[in-house]
Amino acid sequence: MKKTPLKPNKDGVVLLSGGNPQIPMGDGDAPVQAFIAACPEWKHAVGKKLDALISKAVPKVRKAVKWNSPLYGSPGDRGFFLSLHCFTKFVRVSFFKGTALDPQPPGPSKVPGTRYFDVPQEGLEERQFVAWVKQAAAVPGWDPGGKSALRASSRSNPRNLPCPTCKRNGYQCDSCADSLEMGGY
């Protein structure tokens, strides 16, 4: 079965399922702002608000877009601590080390250590969100180029089982391990 390529909207942006913009990968504020600008409808305002709160809570925050999601990292080279992703009814914030936060964000994840916070159109309780961001920035974050636990476990596949996510490569292939570490998109 041949897949039909996705078509850009009137602004020239391809929106993936849930309205998540397809934005080229890149480091810095510019790709993150391009992602936010491309978010449809109310998700644009939520993305803009989240970005402002994160930027204020963590001066000199590192920003990047990878796998069609903005990533935020602690200054220096301590890894990324959260990402954003648009879904139909909410914008998901994935705290990569969410189980280290007090209190933990409410959304469970299959990825060890990760917790989700889903922001609906109605908005969010800013004080709690900012407290989570400050805590998350203080903990060593996720390094997409580093030796992660998932990636390390994918190297030891003596029975050569297929990747449970994409059904190819070894268990767990690198691209699926990256996606799962980011929050399982």
C-alpha cells in the first residue's frame, strides 16, 4: 500500500497527527519559535505561554527541535529536561526525569523516569508548572546522543528479536529508543 505524502497547509507547514507541526531539526531558539508559530489554533497560544514560562524559569535555557518536538535543556551540557508535542486535545509536556520531581507530574509513561503533563486549551496552573521546570532543569537530563539505558539494552539482543515499536532492527532500535526516551511519540 502506497502512502500519500502529507500536504502543507496554507502557511506551507505540514501538520502531523494531532496538529503537531513538522519542523526541520535544529539547535537554538529559531527552530523552537518556528515550531510554535506553526502550531495550529489554540495550541499556538499554549506553546507560546509554555516557552515564555520555561525561558523565564531557566535563564539561558538551551533549545532545539528534534523529531518534530521542541526540546529544552539546562545551560551547559547537562542534557534536555523536557519536550513539547501537540496532540488533538492537549499539548504534552514530557519531563524526561519526571519521577525525580516533587510532586511528580500526573501523567504516567512507559519510559522509566518520564512523566507527562498535558496542557488543554483552557491553560495550566503556572506556579506548579514553573516549579517542575526549575526542578527538572536542576537534574541531569536526557542526552539524545549519549549512551542511554534503552540504547545500551538494544545492543544486547542475543536472540535477535525485532524492535517491538517498528518491527525492524534489533531490540530496541536506536531511532525508537530515542523516541521512547523523549516521551514515546
